[in-house]
Amino acid sequence: MLTLHSPRHALHHGTELKDGTIKPSFEHPQRADTILAQVRAAGLGELRTEQPHDRAALVAAHSERYVQFLETAWARWTATGRQHDALPLVWPVREGGQAPEPEHIDGQLGFYAMDAGAPINGGTWPAVQASAHVALTALDAVASGEQRAAFALCRPPGHHAGPEYAGGYCYLNNAAIAAQHARTLGVGRVAVLDVDFHHGNGTQAIFYRRPDVFFASLHGDPLRSYPYFWGHADETGAGEGLGANANYPLPHGTDWAAYSPVLTQALARIRAHGAELLVVSLGVDTFEHDPISHFRLRTADYLRLGQQIASAGLPTVFVMEGGYLVDDIGRNVVNVLRGFEDA
Ligand code: OKP
Ligand code: ZN
């Protein structure tokens, strides 16, 4: 399988608030480095770096003012004399009236975030932009028919980023940008399947009112798991998009035996929707030893996961999301891609 990646991912590394203290983020550069090394060692196929794409491809999935905020936030934060990662401390609770966008950077950080999990520093924007370009380049290779499938080794991840907010290590929603790019290139119906442990709230939000992009997600039940406020089974889309959103919340401790039949259901919904191209938000934080998640998939199960996704018979773009046990994520990702290719 063709793999797309960018050395620019390493420009972004930050901190996170965890257990009430600031720590180095679980989402760190070694993640992408180890995945790339394992893809290479496995001889999975050709490796390419990203092609630059027009800003319009980003603004097709996010608001103009949000992309502008990401581009300029670090300069405006440091202009106020601060040097550490920019993090929000105030969020607008939407209770009826819509407050206007604040002018101060501190207000904007909250306005454009769902949590304090997406720090911004000097390397963030170039890495975030490159990550989106990796997904777009992978989509191009598949939509053109050159490749049946491709792997976008995106970092930072994207699936928590909404139309105009960052959060949960995510800034631009790489999977949504790729899915929208497929639509722009003329693919009629697209599906996004999210198998990261965490619900892909950002992707859901971007397509919630649209019938042309189906979103399905298997994830830890939001009653107990991040992001807590989205991912329930009764969120099925709205307006013209009603019926084009399918959430499968699962309990802590879910293993492959319990996971696989639910995946079969999600894939059946995607087929029934008539999708012609599949974008997979690929998180391997469903692994039994993941340090921040609570499912129990084993390394060999990822071969079956890839095989089962291949059974949809669709041109497929895998977009990297989460997975935090660095010793094992490369092996688990390679297994998904191998399983898909050998199916
Ligand atoms: C990103 B991805 C809960 C802390 C949650 C944020 C997790 C973001 C996961 N104790 N921190 O979906 O893998
Ligand atoms: Zn995750």
C-alpha cells in the first residue's frame, strides 16, 4: 500500500493538562516516527511525502475565520509576551445568543477550542497544514484510480476538530478534509468510518446536516469516555443529513469478539448508503495496553480489522488518528494495512 507522510509533523510537540497537572502530551513526534519506521520495515509499499494543496481544500471543511485563527494564533500569543504553549482557559457556553468572536487572543483561544487539549506553539501550524496535505495527497492517489487504497500517516490527528474548533490533540480534521476533497473531485457519495477509541465528534459535526457524507463511529461510550458530550447512538444526523450518522458506543473492556459484529453493522450501513469511497479514521488506541483508552484489541486482531474493512470493497484512504503505546502502534497499524491488502 502507498504511504503518504511528512517530516514536518515533528515541528509540533506540546504539553497537555492531565490529572490536574501540565505534562508532555501523549500525542508526541515519536508516534509518527515509529509508525513510519515499521511501515518501512514491513515493506508495505511505496512511501511519498505530501504535495501542497490550495488553502481552499482546508476551508471546504472548516470556516475561513478558524483557519485564519490557526495560522496567526502563535504570533498573536507571543506578541502579548507569553512564550509557553498557547492554551485556552475560557469557553463560550452556547446558551441561545451567539457571542461575537472576541478580539483578544485569550478570548479567541477559547472561542476556537472544545477543550485545553490542543496547545499551539511555533511549530503547530506548519505541522497541522502538512498533516492535512498528507491526507489530501492520499485522497488524490485513490480518487484518480492510481491506487486502490492509501495510508495517510497524519500527525497531528484530526477527528476531534470541528468546523471551527480545535481539541483533543486535533486542529484541522484531516479525514473530513479528505472526504470533502473527494466530493470536490466529483465522487458522489463518501463514507467516513472512525475506528479510533474516541468518538470522532469533529467529523460528525462537519457532516451532521449533509446526506452526501455518511459518518459511522465505534468508540468508548461517552458516558465514561472522552469526549464525553458526543457519540451517543441517538445522534443520527439532522435536516437533510438525518440518517447519515451512525454511532456505536461500546463499553470499557470491549474485545475483538464484541467489536467485530458491530463493525459488520457499521459497514452494512455504509454499503446501504451507497458510498463510492471510504475514508477510515484509523486510531489504534483500541489496543489492550493503550495508556489512555479502555478497549482490549490485540495485535493480531488488527489484521482482522483490516480484512473486515476490505470486505466493503471500496477505494479506501486510511487517515491516522490516535494510538499512544509507542512500542506497539507501528505493528498494529501495519497489521490493519496488511490485513486490508491480503483480504
Ligand atoms: C485523541 B484521539 C481523558 C483525557 C483525554 C484527550 C484525548 C484525546 C484523544 N482522561 N485527553 O482521539 O486519540
Ligand atoms: Zn483516540
